Amino acid sequence: MSETTSTAPRTAASGASRAWQSWQGALVPVGAVLLALVIGAVVLVILGADPVRAYTAMAEGAFGSVSGFTQTLVVATPLLLVGLGVTIAFRGGVINIGGEGQLIVGALAATAAALYLPLPGVLLLLAALIAGTLAGALWGAVPGALKAQLGVNEILSTIMMNQIALQLANFLLRGPMIDPKEIEAGTRIAQSALLPAESYLVRLVPRTLLHAGSILAVIAAIGVFFLLWRTTIGYRIRAVGLNPDAARYAGIPVKRYQMLALILGGAFAGLAGAVEVLGVQHRMVEGLSGGYGFSGIVAALFGKLHPLGAIPASVLFGGLLVGGDKMQRTVQVPDALIVALLGLVVLFVVGSDYIMRKRAARAQTHE
Amino acid sequence: MVDIVKRFPGVLANDGVSFDVRAGEVHALLGENGAGKSTLMRQLYGLYRPDSGQIIIDGQPRVFHSPSDAIKAGVGMIHQHFMLVSSLTVAENVALGLPSSRGARLDLDRVAERIRALAERYGLKVDPSAVVWQLSVGEQQRVEILKALYRGASLLVLDEPTAVLTPQEAEELFVTLRQMAADGHALIFISHKLHEVLALSNRVTVLRDGRMVGTYPTTEMTRADLARLMVGREVLLQYDRPPAKPGEERLKIDGLWTVGDRGTDAVRDFTLSVRAGEIVGLAGVSGNGQRELAEVLTGLRKPSKGAVTLNGKDVTHASPAERIAAGQCAIPEERMRTGVIKDFSVLENAILCDHGHAPYSHQTLLDFKTIAAHTQQLIADYAVKTPTADTPVKNLSGGNIQKLILARELCRKPTVVIAAQPTRGVDIGASEYIHHRLLEQRASGTATLLISEDLDEIRALSDRIAVIFEGRLMGVVDAATATAESLGLMMAGTRHAD
């Protein structure tokens, strides 16, 4: 799904070439993955492992069984949510590297809401989800306000906010929010108490971790698509992202929409944290984010910064992460190789995108 | 260049064009936007490769794979948009990409010396140690020419070099170009301004719709001949203007001051009013505060002193959105930077100001049915040439983009229009069209402030002409009685005696 097909009703004349263009658009990321896998194979050979066996193990681990595939979807869920936030921010011309921190505070807030709010049943779940979303939004609002008011570079401030969130979690999980049982037992593991069962997201497949949060994330992706291409808010965010000067000239308050893009970006990452707590861990634990805040950026780029493109992108990346575990166990290679593979994929996607754009620009400039 | 054919998807950009230029001559390449002038020259400069045909330089057929091949063959190109690094000095820009005569050590002093020698020879006044962003557009263009000369160009292509210059700057450029031709350089001068072609060139080749109309000795041609060859029909070079019936005061600028980008006062104590049903032209040499004044009037720049009143309402510190709401429309000077979002479609650009309210959106939901109908209406009413409403605006020609902007702004039935350089870089056909639309607005009672560096345009459209010099108002004269000489004196800083 390319951006151009979604902006407006297409016309018959250009329909065919559009279809071909979006086909090409889809082929590029696939090619990038294949190329990354080929290079990965070379590295595997150098490491003395059989690449065929390794990749077979990886594919089996990710997609070959019910437990593997559901686990892939479980990992894909936070990636998708973070990726949606990154997509909105990028579309608004701001770069949100703060997914990790926003996810952590989202998880903390959801935990606190589920533990301390005296609400019955589904209301408790809803409150926890909203609390996580709002906390993430707040974490995005701080860099947003700094950028709008003082012109502070959002890349730096969002990275710094990651650090603050991490330390905040360290403090809360060792102090005020620590599980009382851990104190009683004297083990003092840094984690919160187990949440009440009515705050859990429903598990979809018995004896797996797959939970309703995955459905929520897909709905969110459709919602973001709708927001960006069917509402005035999304229109303004995209206008500001593509040309702030023209947007300002046309009367759009540019800074306000840049800030909004960062706030929405934070909100989705915060929701990812809440979903991870309520769907998988059922408590706040140290290291809950698992780098999703950063991998989500990769998923968003891989999905061509399109909310619907982010869905297959997250599933694929979830699969790489889950399958990578299996590969590591089967052929005994360091799991850093998986991270390197992800990096290569991004490099190729962004690189091929650049080349395609340049070629398109050449072909389109007549005069 | 012999029998050049170049196709783009859906367009035959050059259809069997042959073209030759001799040492010591200025050969003008004339044609409307989209006629294939730039495409032809880009093939000569190695940016595109011809589908068929040959490029022969100094008797040898050449195949250029990239601009660096072309540069080696002695071809230099001055683009419309300058390729300079704004934070570097003139000498650094000229030396950029060239090996130093001292190996790893910079030889900027030698570069500067050679620049001075070249500059003196061709009358290109530039300080080699000046930083590029501080230079005026005219000076930056001189740097581009120096760059090409420094690299040993014997064939120089100038792509609409006067589009960014004032008449005076253009005149200076012509002196330089004549000197270069006299020195044995071959010059190709791309333009769609007839009087420049007549004033400068020895021969002229006219292109239309990718085909060659013919090559003619310039001395045998008149303005009307060239216009007819270029557009393919008779062109009116003047407009019918019924006498103005000015009504109430719509826009009032009172003792306005503002600070420019370089920290100095760009507009000083400027007072002017525009009434309903009249066009007031603001003339002046480029860089005398017109841009800053337009920015204050559109809410992009803060005034330091003074007041602006719009339809009786104080808008001195109003945001762009508040001014739009108060009935003001603006046609920006830099259409690609501030007028449109180039990656947005025609349709998305059509609602840039108006997307936020009915009938285009309801409770933040965009109504694409209404928007599409509205866009089709604009495209039809303003003769915007675009394949579809979904085409990204970056694929349209300059004239069509300007028509789209005009359509978008004027369809809102403004009471005040600020038009800054509305036809800069736009072909004759589109200029004529835009001028008619502005005169239509005048007839329907709109107050228009026309800011332009094209004195012909100002004189053809305005009822009163104001002149700005170094940010100050030099005077306001009746357009009917103003002479080019009196306006020229004011543009050079002589205050008009009332």
C-alpha cells in the first residue's frame, strides 16, 4: 500500500501504473530482507555455522508452529504500536527516538492504575490502558514543548527522556512500587506486585501468550491510517512534515502540530507499554521494554512510514526476533547476529528507497 | 546537437531538435515552460542521455555520462537555482571539488587571485572572501558564472538567468555576457523574455511543444514575431483596463518598521494604503525590503514598529490564519517554498488554506467528494494543466503551479490580495492569464498590492505605483503619468517630490 493510492480516489487512467508502482514499493523491502539474509549467511559461514540449517531453524522458530507463530505475534504487537507512534512523528517532520522511554512510563502508569485504582472489571483494564497512553503522551509532550517553545532538537531530548524513564523505573521498582512479597521473602527482585486478574488483556489461544492487545494494535493501525489521510488533523500533520514554510503561510500553526505529532507518537509507545504489562507480563518488571522502543523505529521505517505497512513489517521483525532465539540455540551463534541483520535490513530499505526516489525524480522532471 | 530525441513516460520532450552554437556568439533558446528547452540543455550537460541523436563539440561526437564529462569537454551550466554552499566564501565555493595546486594544503589565496582577475576581465564584481549567504541573488549568480569560467568552460549555458534579477542587474549581466562572447566563448541563453532575447542574442532558436520551430538571426525578428512563434498564436502584449473606481481603504500600512535576516532594519517607516477596486504596484530593485514587507503583511515576520490595518481591523500582530480569516489572500514570492507542498497532490494543495472548515471538512473529517469536485472546478476555471487531480504538484510546470496557487487563493473571494512576484519564472501564456485574473479581481472590487521587480508588469497592471528603496517609501505616483525615467530615479533612491 503506497501513500499515493491512499490520498484520494484513484482515476482509471493512472490506475494501472499506480498498481505497478505500489507493487514495486512492496518488492523493495522484500528484496532488502533477502539481501540482508544473504549477507547474514556469509557471516554464518564465517562463524562456521550452516546457514541453511540456521535459517531453517529461524523460520521454524518464528512461523513453523502454533507456539512459535503466536510468540511472533506477541512480539510484533509492541513493535507495531511503537512503529505507529514513530510513523506519526516522522510524517509530522519530527523524529521520535523516545519510544523506549515512552514505553517504560506507559508500562509504569498502566501498572500503577491496575494496582491502585479501585475500579471493577473491564473498567480497570480500560483505565490502565488509558493511563499508559497518557503517560506516554506526557513523555512525548515534554520534548514537543521544548521544541515548540525553545527550538530544542527533539532527537536529543527524546533520547534523554529515555534515560529519565529508565531511572524512574529503577527507582519505582526498587522503592515505592516493589512487590511487597519480594520484601517479605528478602529476595528484593525489582518488579511490581502481580496485577489483579480483571485488568488482564484476554488470551486468544490457550497455552500461549497471544492476547487481545494484538487485535487492539491492528485496530490502532487502521485508526492511524484514518487519522493521517482522512482527517484535518492528519492532513495538517503531513503538511507540516512535508513543508513547514508552506504550512505556516497557509495559516497552519506549525509548532503546535509538530508538538502534537510528538505527543501522539508518545501516546502509542505508552500504549505499547501498557499492552505489554496487561497482556504478557501481568506486572511491571525490569527490562520489560526489551528494546521494543528502538526496534519499533525499524519496523516503522520498514513499513515505509505507512501505518498499514507497519503491520506486516512488525510481524516480520517479530519473526526475526523470535526465530533468532531458535537459530541461536540450534546453531550456536551469538544473538547479536539477529540485531545486525535487522540493522542491515534497515540500511537496505532506506538505501533502496533513496535510489528509487532519485530515479523517480529523474524520470518525472521533464522541464 | 543533431536530431535530438528525448522521451519521458507520456511525454515527447524533444522531438528531432537540431541546434548549433558558434564561438563568439550568444544563441538564445526561446520557448514557453514545457517547450523542452531545459531538457535539451540537460542532455548537453550530461544530466540526461538522448534517446537518439548526437552531441558534437568542437567537431567530435560526444557521449556524456555525467556532468563531469560535460565539464571536461568545456561545457558550463548556470542553473536557475544556484548550486552554492551558503556558509562558505566565494573562493571556497569556486575551489570546491577542484584539486588544490598545493596538494593537500589549501590554495585559497591563489584561487582568490584568479577569481579577481576573471572578475575584472568580465566585469563581475564579487569579493572572493565574502560569505555566500550574505550576497544578493545577482552576486550569487556572478559566483556561479565565475565558477564555470574558473573550470575553463568555453561553452556556457545560462538557464533563465534573468528570472531572479532586476532590470538593472540583468543589464549588468548582459554587459558581462557580451564581453564573454567577444572573448570567444560560446553562450546559450535560455529565456522566455522577448526583449532580453532581442537585446542580447545573435541568433535565436524557438522551441514549441518539444519541436523546433526554427533558428533565426535576431536582427531580422521583432517582439511580435517571436511571441507568435513561441506561443503559436497572436499574443496581446497590452491589456485593456477600464478606469479604476477606488472605494474604501482596505489595507493600511502605517509607519511600519521591521528587522531583516541580517539584523538591520529592512523596512523603515513605511506607509501605504490600498483601496477597494485598485491595484497598487510596489516597484523596487531586488532586496530593498519588498520581501520583508510581504512577510510582515502575511504574518510571517514580526514588525518592530508601526501598524497594519486590514478592513478596519488591527492585524499588526495577527497570525497568518487570522489574516486569512479577515479576508486577505497572498500569492507568495517563492511558490515552491511557501506556496505549495510539492509532495502533496493537486487536490491536497487545493485545500491548503481551506481544509479546516465546511464544506471541505466536518468535525475534522475531510470530505473528499466535495474536495474533489472543488479541485476539478479550480482546474477547469484556471486552466491548470495536470494529468489528474492526484498528481503530485512537483510534476507540474511553474506556470501551472502558479495558476493553481492563484486559483486556490482567489476562489476564496478575498477583499485584499498581496501578490508578490506573481509571474516570476512563468511563461508568457500563463503570465497573461494571471494578469487577466488580477484585473478581474480589481473589477470586482478587490484591493490588490502587487509587489514586483518587473517594471513592465507593474506598469501594465497598476493604478498607482509606489517605489521602495532601502526599506523606505520613495513616493507614490499615478501610473498613468509615471515615466520609466521617473520610476527609475525613485528606484535608485531619489525621493519623489510631491
